[in-house]
Amino acid sequence: MNTKRIGILGGGQLGKMMGIAAQPLDLDFWILDKSLDFPAAHSCTHFVEGDFTNYEDVMAFGRQVDIIGIEIEGVNDQALQDLENEGKNVIPSSASLKIIKDKGLQKQFYKKYNLPTASFKLYDGPDDISDAVATGSLVYPFVQKVRKGGYDGQGVSIIKSSESKLLRASSLVENLVDIKKEIAILAARNQSGQIHIYDPVEMVFNEEANLVDYLFCPAQLTLETQVKAKFLVSKLINEMDIVGLLAVEMFETNKGELLINEVAPRPHNSGHHTIEAAMTSQFEQQLRCLLNLPLGGTALRSPAIMINILGAYAYTGKPIYDGISEVMAMENVYVHLYGKKETRPFRKMGHITILCDSIESGLQKKEKIQKKLRVIA
Ligand code: ADP
């Protein structure tokens, strides 16, 4: 259908699921990552072994394709910028990615454009933070986040007192928010400026691992909050001039405010349910954005729950999906395993989507699934 070559930097589960979505559209879909053992290696038309953080590898890969996308933010910036200068279509643009990769720049962006976010300050490192505490310009409790390279709760620490250990990196320090709900909204924008927004999801975190345990969609929000949240997201995607998907994580506070926490310019864990539950999956939507095709519908076909399948605590090694056949005996339950060769505590090994008549009935099924299924080694 389309002769343009798409090249994605990163061969994890997001690359894999994009590759699966590329197949019915008969797209020429390339992936760059380190090893043929990675999840996306067999869902693409060409897998190139290389390092997406390495300038030469990204340049060589980028020159072989027409459109360059990402499934992870930590790619070589300079190469993306140089590929843009050579006339390649890079999505998201290197300029927007530069802001998003640095939580400090992200927060400054929200402030500049009057987008609500928790108040913050930037510090060079733990010593400056300790000095600020000593002089009384910073008071406990607060949240410390490393500016670059954090993911899935790594690089975020709630600092309650002088007993809490500070992270040793250039950081952003935020007020501790009185969170009622954590929600996420996925939006898509193509090069023609068409914007489609999905329904908000409500995320429930695994406290120990600080990553999403499960989520449900639609989020249980008042109509007013939903409208407000979608308005913020459309303002944000326009102001950032993003092409492609933008996943926006937000807090609803106990006072009823909405605060933007952080964004990701790519398919996102909070959109996995769209494969079965929405008119267009986030992965197909991203391909439509990359190719500047008309965007697909975002309406829900059904309420849904998405459970992350995480490696069980204390097991490392070749994964065994204990209880999977009992899970697969359940109706309206869709299992996705990423094919990672090794399980580790809390590693994202797959996900399950439950389609349900109501969130309540879906949550009952979720409980049963989480009791039955364990990823051991
Ligand atoms: P990551 O990029 O690792 O996902 P986040 O910024 O999303 O990091 O933070 C991880 C989690 O930490 C959030 O989902 C939330 O539960 C908690 N958190 C983050 N910032 C705050 C805050 N300012 N106040 C309270 N909790 C927070």
C-alpha cells in the first residue's frame, strides 16, 4: 500500500506491537536494536542489529529508511537532528524529543504555556537539595526526580525526611501531590494537524514497584473533568507541535485539580487496551501518524481493564507463565506475551486486556487472573 520505509529505534514490546499493526497494512517496517533476541525482532520486515544510543548506528539506519520513529526516548539526539537536516522525516521531531527527555525542560515547558503541573524547582544534585533544606527554602516532604533517563518509577523518590536517601543526579524537585487518581490520555496528531483523542484511563500502581499494576477505561471521572482533561491534552499536543502519539499522564488531586505529570511521544503502556477495546489501536494510529494518513476512530468498543504481566518477585531466568491456560479459558480475555527471554522481578513481560460490560465486573475477573497467573523461572 505504501512504499515508504518506516524505521523504528527500539525493538522492545512497543516496537513488536507496532510491527504487528504494520502487517495488515503491508508496510515496510524496520527496527533497530541490539539483539535478535528482543521482542520486535520477528514482527518487522527488517531487523538491523545496532545501538540506538550510538550516533553512527542511528545515522546508518536512518539513511536506509524514509520515516524515522521511536519506541523509547533514550535514543541518540544528535543523529536524529542530523537526519532531519538531511531531509528525513523524524517523528517526533528532535526538538520536541529533547524537551520530553529532560523532565526539567518538560516542566519548564508546562510553566511557559500555562499548563497546570505540580510546582517545582531544578537542582544540580543532592548537595544542592540538602543545602536548600538546610536554609529552609525547601521543606519535607517532596518528590525528587532525576531529569534524564528515569523510567517505570526508577529515578523517582519520595523524600519524607532527612532519613530518606537522595538520588545522585541532576534533579527536579516537586511538591508532593495529594493524588486522588492517576489518569492518562492518549492523543494522536498527524502532519496535517488532525488530532484525535482517546478516552481517559485510570491507572492503579503497584506500590512496591512504582509502576502500573492495572488500568481501566473509561476512567471514572465527572464529565466536567473529562472535558477539562481532553482540552489540556489538545492544547499540549498543539503547543509542543507533536506529530504522532502523545501519552499524557495526569494527577487528579483531592481538591479536584488536574495536574500534568509527564508525557511520552510514542505508543504507551496506558494505551495497550486500545488493541481490542478501541476502534483503532494505538499502534495502528502511530503508523497512520508516521505516514500522514487520516487518523482512525478512538471511540471505545467496550469498557476494558488492562493488567501488566510483571515478573514475580524473587524469580530471574527463563520465564514460565504459570497458570496461563486457566487465564486463557476465560472469556473476553486477551493475552499478549512480549517474548522476553528472561524474567526479572517486576519486569514487564506481557499484558492482558479484559473486555467487560462494566468496570466492576471486569475488576472481579482481574482479581481472579492476578491470583492465577505468575511469571516464574
Ligand atoms: P516515571 O517516569 O518513572 O513513570 P513519574 O513521574 O510518572 O515517573 O512518577 C512515578 C510515580 O510516582 C507516579 O505515577 C506517582 O505515583 C508518583 N509521583 C510522581 N510525582 C509525584 C508527586 N509530585 N506527588 C506524589 N506522587 C508522585
